[in-house]
Amino acid sequence: MTIKYTYPRGGTTIYQRPVPKALHDRYPGKTIKKVLKTTDPVKVARMVADLNRQVEAEWAGLLASPESSPKALKVHADALLRSYGLAPHAPDNDPRAIELLHDHIENKLMRFAGGDERLYQDADPAEYLTAVEQEAGKRLHGKPRDTIEDALRVYLETHKKRDDKKFAIYARRAFATLTAVAGDKDIAAFTRADAHSYVKAALDNGVKTGTIRRRIGVFTAVWGAYRRERDPLRTDPFERLAIAGDGEDAKPRVPYTADQLRALYVACRAKDDERRWIIAMLIDTGCRLAEIAGLALADIKLDDEVPHVVIKPHPWRSLKNAASQRTVPLVGASLWAAQRVHERAVKGQRFAFPRYTNDTECRATAASAALVGWVRRIPIDRVLHELRHTMADRLREVQCPRAIQFAIDGHASQDVGDSYGIGYSLRVKEEWLAKVAL
């Protein structure tokens, strides 16, 4: 049985419906998603019918009444000003254009009053002006004030990773979910109650508590940057914000079994192509997917005494933290894959995996989506990041010292002393990886 706007995922059903193109600026993404928490087709059909009614009513309201969305109200108000040749808060607006807008407002007031002098004098602008016209008046004559979007701009302009495209995109996407709920409010008017409303809305939409917590981390960083740069007295409304059921909905990472690892490696060798080389390099390095997918061909060192891969930042792919920059020996499945990459490389090839990497970006998310689907068709019901967790378990099983494990997988050490010196040699790391290699 197929129900429109749904698809199965991990023992549940996902509702997904595209947002009308005219409303893309009012939502954090181009689709609406909700976890239905059931696979019962009867229950799913009822829930989908309810959700369709809700979103269609909301879309109709937004299209008919821009005031129903604070963010949209601002957009429409600015559009109205532009139609008169005006800009918000601009000191050099043409006085004749301002007079034309005032004439429009005056004519509406006169029609509303209908010749009643008292009504003309005492009328509330809300009685004869639309919400868009009122907002346009405020934005034309009012003193400009920083909004939460301005705070985000300050954060992105001053952060040390401001040139990191992936970092900026994630921050903007997180903030889009905030403005979709609260609108682009003045930062001075954003309260603790608004923060709680955001959390409630996210939970109601089926967002995982871990995702909400990560987004709040972005919001807190933004408020902190704004406080440092613009307003030392500004408080953070998200500080120590409680989330109902925090962590209780987290799905534990389940490592691959030894049989699954072997089956995965056999399948990779059978396919023997660029996508499968990525997976094989993940199996016996414990690296993150982006670290492998974003390698330059020159980062793979096969002719050294200890064959290894160099994990370092590139213009097209940054690293998670300073500890992520490291060298990792190539053994087992990973050595085979690295050799195949070099054997199949063409003259002038710059990237190890050009399908997913170019001069400007590493499309690790696209790689993940393509590869995990293939893994599940083997069938192995695991995701690629669990290979990293599996490597940690494999090293623990052979009693690899924790500091050496961190040197291999690029985890930040909790011990300050571990950062002294140049760290463990490739030979030491190779000895431990060889104990667990396929």
C-alpha cells in the first residue's frame, strides 16, 4: 500500500511534502518532514490526511495574509517600499517618493473616516492600514534596530571559520529553523519564552532532541558573538535551556560485526570502483567519511616506509578540529583501496575521489546517501559512520592504549599532556592497526 507524501525509514514512516516555491523564503528548507512513529497503514493514512489539512491551511494563510508570518511581513513591507522607490531606514530617500507613500496613507484614512472629523483625528492606523502598510511605515521612519538575523551576520563575519562554506551553511540552516518559528525579531525583544517556544515547535515537528541541542549550540554561539561585538549586556535566552526528554530518543550506534565487516570488504572488492574504494578506506582507518572523500591524490602516500594517508585541511574540505589533522597508516582493506585509487588515476588527476570532490567543495553528504543505500542492499543494516565506532571497538578489543587510539582516529584528547611533543609515529600506529586489519 502506497500513501502519498510518505516513505518507510528504520521501523517508522516519514511524512515529507514539498513547500510551494512561493513560500520557500518562509521555511528553513524546501520540504516539510515529520516522523509519524508508526508503520500501521491505517494510522499513517489518517495522520497524513490531518497533516495535509494543516499544511495546506497554513500555506493558504501565508499566501493570502503575509502578516501571519513575522519574517514574511518584513519582506512584504520592504517590497512595498521598493515599489515607491524607497528603502527602509535610508537617510537619502527621495522626499517626493516619501510624499507619494504618505498621500496613499492619507487617502486611506480619509476614506475610512468618511468625513467624520473626530474619527479622522482619533483613528488607530491598524483600523485602516494593512499589516504590511503599518510595517512599511515603521521601517521607513523608525530607527533601525538589530534583529536576530543581524546577530547571525555578526557571528559569521567575525568567526575564525567565516570562510568555511560548510560551516556557514550549517549556521544559516539552523537559524532558518529559528526564524521560521519566531520571525526575524529585534534581538532585544527575543526572550526566554521565545526560546522555549522554539524547542516546543521543534519537538512537535518530530525533530530529535540531539539535533535541537546542536542547533541551540549555534544560537548560543551567535548570541555570544553579538554580545562581544555589539552589546556587552546582552543575555543569552538559550543558556541552559531544558529540552523535554533530552537524549532519550537517541539511537545508539551499533558497531558492525566481524562477519559484516568481512562481507562488506568482499562486496567492495567485487564492485572495485571509486565508491567502494571510499568504503574500504573507511573500514581499516576509522576515518570520517569527509576526511576520505575529500583527499587529494597526493595525500595518499604509498611509497613511504609505512604506507599512509595524510588527513589535513584543504580549501574544499575543512576538518572537525585541530586533533583531526593527522597521518593514518594504510593496512588491510584500506591499503587495497588506496592502491586501487593510484592504479586507476588518470594523468593530471588531482583528487582521490573526483566524483565527490572539486576545487570548491567535498560532497560528503551526497557520498553518504549513495553509499549507505548500497550497503543496506548487501544487506547490512548499518550506516557508514558506524565504521568509525567499530574501529574504536576493534582497537579497544586488542587493548590499544587510548592515546594511540585517539592519534589514529583524530579524537581530541582530554589530557593536556597528550598534546606535548609530536605524537606517535606511523610505525607505532601501524602496529596497532595491523592487529585488527582485515
